[in-house]
Amino acid sequence: SAVISQKPSRDICQRGTSLTIQCQVDSQVTMMFWYRQQPGQSLTLIATANQGSEATYESGFVIDKFPISRPNLTFSTLTVSNMSPEDSSIYLCSVHRGVGNTEAFFGQGTRLTVV
Amino acid sequence: QQPVQSPQAVILREGEDAVINCSSSKALYSVHWYRQKHGEAPVFLMILLKGGEQKGHEKISASFNEKKQQSSLYLTASQLSYSGTYFCGTGEQSGGSNYKLTFGKGTLLTVNP
């Protein structure tokens, strides 16, 4: 299994500001995934972060709004930029065990409220 | 494309059984099942990788019918600890040997004493 440490666990932010969420994994992984989950809703993939290359964004998500860093094989950050109340959500990072189609592990999530 | 889960919600009494279905309009190569309790991260239950495969986890098992493009999760003799939201996720290759998951909307399962 993988242990994922994500922080902050929650934050309340003013609109127009930015928040950076950190995700630390206890082992080296090729891919790290960032999801958004609105209360009571499904998990929506924002982007996939591969070390040494630009993140791959899903439809509806853009780099200017959600810049991602992946400086090494155990760490990634997601920034939510120029926030609006619509960005209020839970953001989760995730990794897969091993390479290929394997089980996913999730961080505890960051509960973001934009006021 | 997001898989479709049914039912959206189900309420059981302890000891009763339930079935949660997951279907896709696209060809399925694998199906993942996760359970998420309120305020917690999703937790992996099982992966089904082959057509017709069945797997089990405690008293929870699942089947995968590749031809019908659907999977079902079976919860037998439910326990209070089974309460939570169940998500199916369909695996899709995203470059090289890497995969990404697309999750269904979830099924809220409530087990009452």
C-alpha cells in the first residue's frame, strides 16, 4: 500500500486568491493524479502529473487555473488560482500501486471553501 | 465517458443483501470498486480485469461481464461498517503503461441496525 500525506486538510480562502495543496507519497511513483470531489458527488479527474514533464489536463480543466508541479517521484502540488466560490470542493491526490492498471490510493483530501 | 451506477441510494437493515450495478457505453477492460465513508478518502475494494471474472473481499464480491459492459458488486449479510458511498471506476490507458480512472456517480449505501 501507499501512504499519502496531503495538506492542508482544509482551508477557507478569499475569492481572487490562490491556494497550493501539497501531496507527499511514502514511495516513488510514476504518476500522481489530482481529483476534485464536490460534496456528495463523484470524483472528477483534474490532471495527471508525471515527473519531469508537463501535467496532462482533462477536458474542462486548464493549466492557468490549476497549475501542477511534480519536482520528484514522491511529491506534487496543485494550485487553485484566482479562486471563486465555484472552486469550493474537496481536492484529492491519488497514486496507483505499481505500474499499469492497479489499485488506487488516495490522500485524505483538502476541503476548500472560497468566500 | 462516465460509467453509470444504479441504484443511486439503498437502505438496508443489518444482515440484508444488496447489489450495485455499474455499466458503460464504452468497451470495458477493467472495473475498480471503492468505498468512501463520509469525510474520508475512498478505499480500494477490488479490481476486475477479465470478462466474467468474479472476486471477493470479506462478504463483498463482484462480477464483470465484458460483453455486457457491466459489473455488479454484491454485498451479502451486510454489516453496519458497510455503510458508505460505493464508486465504480473504469480503467483507461493514458499513455504507455499508465492508466487513469473514470468514476461513476456513486451509490450511497446505508445499513441500519
